[in-house]
Amino acid sequence: MAKEFWDKVRGDIQKGYKDSLSFLKSKSEEVAEESKKKYKIYEHKHKAHKQISELGATVYEIVNSGGSVDSSKKVKDTVEKIRKIEEQIGQLEAQARKKPAKPAKPTKKKAVTKKKAAARKKAPAKKKTAPK
């Protein structure tokens, strides 16, 4: 009898260990995917920042040389690059906000014992009385 007990305990421990490992594996994969998405967003924001810096330098050069910023092809191209990067950032952020649907976990209902059910039926409703 003692051997059966310890075999059951060992089996329960092994099952718990395997369940824990599979849970940790799935969670670590989720965290890794989330980190990859955040890093992509960071990279695109960094690219946009570099393009904005380049745009500022280009505008400064044009203004110093007495040219017109409105007619500069280089300025228009840089602005277009920035817009494309910002659009990509918006798409990546929208994807990051969408979380994959998780399978619903079954909820456990609390068992109501016969004693508790009978006590609920027999217990009179409490009346609220005003303080005297």
C-alpha cells in the first residue's frame, strides 16, 4: 500500500513538472514574439529620427545658400521617406496591440455541499433596522 502511495505521489509530481515546463515554454515564446515586435518598432523609430536629422541638415544647407526649401527635390524625397517610415511604425504598433486569441480556460465551479445548500434555504433574510 505504501508503495502505491509513493508511486502516485511520484506520478503527480512528474505530471506537475511536465505541465509547468510546457506552460513556461509557451509563455517564453509569447514574450519573445512581443520583444521582437517592440524591437522592430524601435528600429523604425530610429530610422525616422535619422531621416528627420538629415532633413534638418538639408534645410539648413539650402537656407544658408539662399535657396528655396519648397522647390528642393532632396527635401521632398526625405519627407516622403519619413512618411513611409511613420506609416510602417503605425502598422507595426497596430499589430503589436493585437494579441493572439488564447484558448479559453475552463472555469471550475465551487461545489456546494448539501449542508451549505440547506443552510441557505433555512437562513432567514436579515432585516436592516434603523439605529435608535
